[in-house]
Amino acid sequence: MRLDRFLFFIRLLKSRTQAQALLEEGRTRIDGRRVEKTSETVRVGATITLPLRGAVRVIRVLSLPVRRGPSPEARACYEELGVDDQDGAA
């Protein structure tokens, strides 16, 4: 599944356009490797690190969603591994 689509389906971002803009900044990583394009492939078990709303979020992909469903359904597709403030106050 495309990374931009995954981020939209799991409700971390409100639109695929927002997801694409975030990925184009070049600060997102999959398994420690910098994401070069918005169509980067996401697989189950991958670890995604991304800056979001003033913090760095680290999530592990548990399953690939088939649609942008309700929040509980979206939340079941990933596990939150950590959130770090970018301000340094963690």
C-alpha cells in the first residue's frame, strides 16, 4: 500500500494531499530509511517515523486498512511506539 494512502486511511492526516505534502518534506522514515517519494510502499511490520503536530511520532504497522473507516478500525491498523516533542521537552 502507498504510504500517503496508508496515513490517510489510518486517520493521522485529514487528506491524501496533506499526507503527500508531509512526505515531500523529506523528514519521514520507514524502518530508518528516508522516504524518497509519496508512493513508497508500506508493509505489515514496518516502523514509520514522522513529524506530526509538533512531535515526532513512531508507529508500527499491524495491518493494512482496506478503507478509511471509523477511528477504532483505523487505530487497530497500527501501534504507537512513541511520541517525542520537537521542542526538546520530552
